[in-house]
Amino acid sequence: MEQEVGLIGFGEAGSTFAMAGAWGARAHVFDCKTESAADRDAMLAAYAQAHVLGARFMEDALSGVGLVISLVTADQALDVAEAAAECLTPGAIYCDMNSVAPQTKEAAARAIAAVGGHYVDVAVMAPVHPARLSVPLLLSGARAEEAAARLGALGFANMRVVGEAVGRASSIKMIRSVMVKGIEALTAECVLAAEAAGVRDEVLASLDASEKARPWAERADYNLDRMLVHGLRRAAEMEEVVKTLEGLRTGAAMTRGTVERQRAIGALGVKVAPEGLEAKLGVISKDVVPAGAGICSGEEVSA
């Protein structure tokens, strides 16, 4: 029998996986957007395009299904796990692919275990495009090996089990995100200041001189693109990184700043970022940087 799956969330990741694997009617899908009058038609159209079985209620998607994948926003991951626990088939494997702190996943695991389910922590370690089902996944949990086999039956092709403890996979992703998302936020801080001071080209050239792998103007353009389009989602993820670091008691001052910067730029609501670094800086500078924030006032400043 072909592997069936209960899929919670049908955004970019969920729809990409379902279509790449041609899951079709094997996928029983619930997305809370079907409960919104504004989003319902678009979501039903997405179900139809992917040929999946859309469910009006979560229990309809999970009833009798032995494998569940959760792909929702970071701030909803725990609530969704607790709601899923109320209608999960005993013995089902619940693969939590959301970008949340290990503490959040441990809390979700307790809810799933309380009803006889098996929770597996899954960390998605790269963007789903263009990799799709070849995106690298890290799995941890007592049933991680079995989950990997079941996910393999759905077409996932790049998985690694990193341990039996729930939270281990997400710890790797969260702590890695300190650097990955932190560099994006630091890029914004750097190039916005350089622009205000009138020294952008000189600063970027100086960075190029110290690192030749990729021109910094190109890297800055890419990082701001990610923040403009995905800043709110990334801010929610970075809140979970803060929780991770606080749990480790190693400090999270810079990461808190990353949350604020990602959220401020993401709140601009840009759906498609403009082409080129200068255009992106113009959008961000106009709405994020306080008026009069430039340091060039005409006064001479001592070194």
C-alpha cells in the first residue's frame, strides 16, 4: 500500500513537497486558511492544483493516518501539535518540520506522547526551492529511523538521523540560524549605515577585499531580498532561536536584535523585492530608518 500522509499546513513548503512527490490523494491536507473567507478560495484552488484531499477540519485529515507532517508558522507550531493530539490516531508518527526551539518541540512531543503518538523532531536545513524533496532534513527522536523510512516512501531523499532525543535536530538548526539569519540582519545594519554616511561603495569594497567568495554588493542584495519578502516569518523563527540560547544560558543579545531587524523589514509587507541593492535600500530607508538618522550633518567630528 502506498504511504498516506496527514499534512497540516499547505503553504510554500507543504505544497512544494506534495507536488514534487506527486502525493495526490495520498495526502490528506488541512490548512487553517480554509477557515478564512478571504483565503478559502485560494487554498481550495491550491488543493485542486496539487490533486490532494483537502479537509475541512483537522480531524478529517488525521483520522486513520499513520504519518503526520506539520508545516506551519513557527508561532503556531505548539498550538497545532496540541490540537493534533486531540484527533491523532494512536501509534501515528508526528513529524514536526517547523522551525522552532528545542524547548517548543519538547512541549509538543509531550502532547503527542500523551495520546499514544510518536513525535519526531525534523529540521529542514535549507530553502525548499530549488531542492524540493532533496532538501536536507535532520531527524531526531525515538522513532526517527522509522520516520525516515516513511518519509523516504513519500520521496524525501536527503535525510540524516542525528539522535534519539527530541530537540537535538532543532538545536542544530536553531544554533546555525544565529549565524545565517544574523548575518542577514547585520548586513542590513551595515549597508543602511554606509548608505546614510555616503560611503556604501567604499565599505562594500573593503569587505570584498577581505572575502573573495562572493561580492558583498551581491550578498547584501540577496540578504535584503530575503528579509523584505520573508522577514516576518524569519523573525518568528528567530524568537525561537532566542529561546534556544536562553535555554543554554549563553546569551542572546545579538539574536534579539536580529528579531527586531527582521520584523521591522518584514513588516513593510513587500511581496516581490525590487531588483538591485540600491532599490532595496530605498524601500527600507524610506520606511524603517528614522527621519534624520544620517550622521552627515555638515559638522566636523573629531576622531
